[in-house]
Amino acid sequence: MTNPLLTDWTGPFALPPFDAIGDADFGPAFDAALAEGRAAVAAIAANPEAPNFANTIEAMERADRALDRVSGVFYNLVGSDSNPAREALSRDLAPRLAAYASEVTSNAALWARIRTLWEARDTLGLTDEQARVLMLYHRMFLRAGAALDAEGSARMAAVTARLASLGTQFTQNLLADERDWFMPLTDLAGLPDFVVDTARAAAEERGQAGHVVTLNRSLIVPFLQYSTRRDLREAAYEAWVARGANGGETDNRAIAAETLALRHERATLLGYPDFAAYKLEPEMAGTPARVRDLLMRVWAPARASAERDAAAMEALLHADGFAGPLEPWDWRYYAEKRRAQLHDFDEAALKPYLSLEAMIQAAFDVAHRLFGLEFRPLDVPLYHPDARAWDVTRDGRHMAVFIGDYFARPSKRSGAWMSNFRNQSNLDGTVRPVVVNVCNFAKGAPALLSWDDARTLFHEFGHALHGMLTDVTYGFISGTSVARDFVELPSQLFEHWLEVPEVIETHARHWQTGAPMPADLRAKLKGAATWDQGFATVEFIASALVDLAFHEGKPPADPMQKQAEVLEAIGMPHAIRMRHATPHFAHVFAGDGYSSGYYSYMWSEVMDADAFEAFEETGDAFDAATAERLERFILSAGGSEDAETLYRAFRGQMPGVEALLKGRGLVEA
């Protein structure tokens, strides 16, 4: 029987045949795809013709097409709908795929061809895009160890394979902790109806009677905001922050230590002083010093704001009859209580106006008004009943397939993300992308979102637009294949449109009556827009500084001790903890995508605040000329030019930190 992962996908939009793919197909498909890739790379390396861009770089672009296709399906399913078979194969594949990547970058004949092209680049008559792709291939091979001697190359391959296995195990440990823990709720005091309904649905999903709180963010955060039971808040909070540090088989602390040591070795093999210097070299920030400068410029006003808030909330704690200091499990409860007092604002009142369906349509409407995109629902087989698909068109032209997978489930890792089942390219005809947004919203009838959930939806859809609107020749630079501290610009920028008054007026309507959000509630929402930003900024910067410290200098033997030292040195407020403590810091330890790079959200925020000002300066949040520049220089360009060059082309200059501080309500007096 033919393996459906290895056949030409000829159905609607050449989507993966999800209804025909079984778990047993993945192993053989990876075997075949790896064999095909090895054969293609060997043929390129042994080509007797003199190297040119077509027979070397463009041939490399084609070499892994089967592997890209199989991996696109498998790893999207591992993240969004895992099971024991997929987890076992993922553990097996991690070192095998790392070994394959090392084989490619350590292939001396292939490296010689790329080096020859690089040295002759000014005489090849390359287009700007081709020159950029050649530079990136040359840099990728160098940074992977292509220039190392045989001993160094062998050690680099071993380190890379081990790191891949560690990242996979870290992820699976975290998923197991999140999946297995829940706390029955016999006291629902203080919980609004939407939290009660979500807790009931979570219990049913786990075969329990009554109500439970789980470690899913869309449930535990509102539980911490509203539950009057301080003891239950403490128990739930401590379980939440203890993910990956419970001892036993799912404990991630030793994995973190080994990961940091191996990353340091990897960097020093390549001649860098430490992993931070290695990792930041190709990013916009460039150096650890520039990262720390940004973070510390924001830290001081953020910490001062958080300390003022903590003092006010501790007074409320004492008024409720509790002695002692404000604790981390108290913060969200008293912040919500104080917000209701100061702004007459109850976030629970927002939720009836923020149904999932309405927010999806709001994101689509903004994309239509800015970029002319249309979204038509598709009735096609997908990988899970919760997933939905749309055909994305512009002026009748197919632009992408967009898949939305919005609900939490035990088989899905936590968080929210954008990914691709297929990247855009124009090398061998027009290939349009298949883009997916994955979230972890609580199910309901209907599903009602918090304001934070709605922002998450818009954030991930901004990433999706980066993937859907890209228009480059080479898949290597398609979509979100940009500097890590640039990739969050489109996502964070798109969040701004959620706050545009006409978007709220049009789409934030009561799910039962269809009535628009009342003007007084909109005013309260606007008045509370920067509420608790001291807390949010402090918990983020603390995580970013710990991440940076982990990768600068000699790696810590005990990451938990290093974490504590960094937090003490910066004066971390007692009642706030890191947004992501080390044992569940998946951004940093599930792979090295955001390692020494968690700061990038804030680096991008400096740009997104400035970029939205470009629209505000015109007096029109949907100004056509500004939207056209945004698409041309940012969204469609992918990695075809240096990130700073692209931003300057859009905006004229690089921004300062002032717009960020203003947007977060942290402007220093």
C-alpha cells in the first residue's frame, strides 16, 4: 500500500491527506525522505560541473522537499495532537535528524562548492535575493561547523544530536506534567460563570465529576484572578510554577544544565567566547550588551511601577484579614480586585462580547481592510475535529490555506504558536503556503475569550499574515525565516488593531443579543489598557535576563542557583516570579530557537510600537499607503534582506525605546 505521506498531494490546494495518514506511516516516510535527501546532497557534492548558483544553491533548495513535507505534517501533529506513538517516534527522530543535518553541513565537497561561490559572489551576476540566499547558506554552514577539522566536526555532530534529544525530552516532560495534573474544586467561591463552565468542561474531559482546575493558562489564570480561596490559589499556583521540577522522570532541571553545557561547548568549538555571543551575532541586537541595555532601560520603571502596585495590594490583603506579605498566588486576585475598584472594570463583563467566532472574524476583517484578503471556509479533512480551514484569496487569486486550531486539549502542548504545513516559494512554479495558528483557549458553548486571549489570537494571526503574504523565490527565506528579534514584529504589530475603536465597535458584540459593547465598558477597557503592566513587564524581563545570563560566560553547573542569583541581583519583587521558570522555560530549552533570545519579544515591541505610530500619524489605522509599505517591506519580503534594512525601508529610521514605555504606561517622570 502506498504511503500517503510520500505521494503527490493532489486534493484541494494540495493539502496533506489527513484522513489517510496513520501513525504507522510516519516512520517509513521519514526513512524514505532521509534517503532521498542524502542521495540529492551526494549528487550535488559530486557534480563534476563547476559550481554555480543553480547547480548548488538551487539544487540544495530542492534536496529536502520530501523531508520538509513529512516533517511539516509530523511536527505540527506532535505539538498540537500528540500521543504515545508520536512522542516515541519524536524521541527516535531527534538524534537522527540532527545527524542528517550534521552530515550535510560537514560534507567537505559540498562546503567547497558553497565557499567557491561565496568567494566569487561579486562576479556571478546574482539578483539581490540570490545574493542574500547565498550569504545565508554560507553563514549557516560556517555556524554549523563546516570549517572545523575532522575531530571538531565529529564532536559538533555529537553535541548537536544530543541537544536535539534533550530538547525533545524537555518538551515531552513538560507536556506530561501539564497533562497529568488537575485539582478538584469543591469550593467555587468568587468564580464567575465562565470560569465555572470551563472548570466543568475540564473535569468532563478528564473523566471527573464536578469541576477541576488544570494547568492550562486559559483556566488557571482566571481561577487565580477570581477564587476567594487563598489556600486553593496557592495550591494551583505552586503546581503551575512547578512544572518540570516535580522530581522523577519528568524533572527538567538536569536537562537544562546539560543543555547549557553543550551549547557552550558548541559555541567554543566555533571560536566564540560563549553561546550568547554565537547566538546573537546574526540577530538585530548583535551583542549581549545591546540586549542588556534595552532590558535594563525598561526594568527600572517597570520594577518601580510593580512595587507601587504591590504595596497597594498588600494593604488589601491585610484588610481581608491575612497577615504577612503579598505572595505570588495573591497578585492576580488583588490586581483584579483593585482594577474593579479604580477603574470600575470587571474583565468578566468583557467576555460575552469576545466570542471566539467574533474575534476570528475581527482578525479576518482587519486583514481584508489592510491587505485585501478574503477568507472562505473550506470543508476538507484535517488532523483533528477542532481544526478549521479557510481558503485565503485576494482579487480572486489563491494566497494561502489558513488553519485555525483554537481549543486546549490534553494532547496539545501549552501556549500558542504559528507554523506551516507548507512554505511559500516561487522557484519551480508558484507554491502558496499552508499556515496554521494553534491556541489553547477554553472550550465553551460558545467559547468566550478574555482580553488576553483575544490579543493572543491577533498576535498569532499577525504571524500567520507573515506566512501567508510572503512572496519570495526561495523557501529558505520565506515568511517567518527572519532574525529572531524581528520575527515578532508582525505579530505584535497586529495586536494593535484589536484596540482600534471601530474594530471593537464592529466585532465586539454580545454573543446572545448581538448588541455592541457598551460605550462605558469600552471606555473602562481603554482606561485600564495599561493596567498591571509593571507586573507583566517585570515577569518578562526577569525571564529574559535569566536566559541571557545562562548563555553568557561559563555555563552554570546548577541553573536553578544561577536563576536565583540573577533575580536577587536585579531586585526581583517578592510577589512576582519569572514568567517562565527554568524547568518549564520551553522557549529556551525545548530547542534553541529563543535561547539567548527571549528578549526578542521586547526588541520587536520597540519596533511594533513605532510601526503602529506610522498608521496613527496618518489619522487612519487602515491607511492604504502605509499598509502597502508594511506588506512590501515587511510581510511579503521574508528574509530577503537584512531585518534592519527592511524596517528602515518601511519607517525611514530605527526607533528608540520611548514608544514602548509609553505604550506600556511606564514613561518615567
